[in-house]
Amino acid sequence: MTVKPISRLGAAFAFAVLLSACDMGVVVYEPGVYKGDPDPIASQQAAAERSDALADRAGSAFADR
């Protein structure tokens, strides 16, 4: 089976387009890490939610004994 020159040209063009789409200036952070400005209200709400969940969990653990 012979490959037509037009398909080789198309493959070379597609390769060039895909290669040019790569950006070396991308910064990759660890998953789940927020890199924005600190939000004191959000952190207070998250602390309150964690506190409530931990209190409920401790209460159920002590109720079993």
C-alpha cells in the first residue's frame, strides 16, 4: 500500500499544529492546594465545619462505651 504525498503532508501539518500547541510556561501545582489569596471567612467556616464533624464523631465514640 502506497501512502499518497497529500496524506504525508497532512500528517506533517497535524504534527506541527499539535507541537505548537504545547506551552512550556505552564505551572503545575500539587492537587488540592489552593494558590489564591487567603480568605479568612472561608477558613473560619471550614474550621467550624470540621469542629462540628469532629465533635459529633467524638460524641458517638464515647456513647458506644
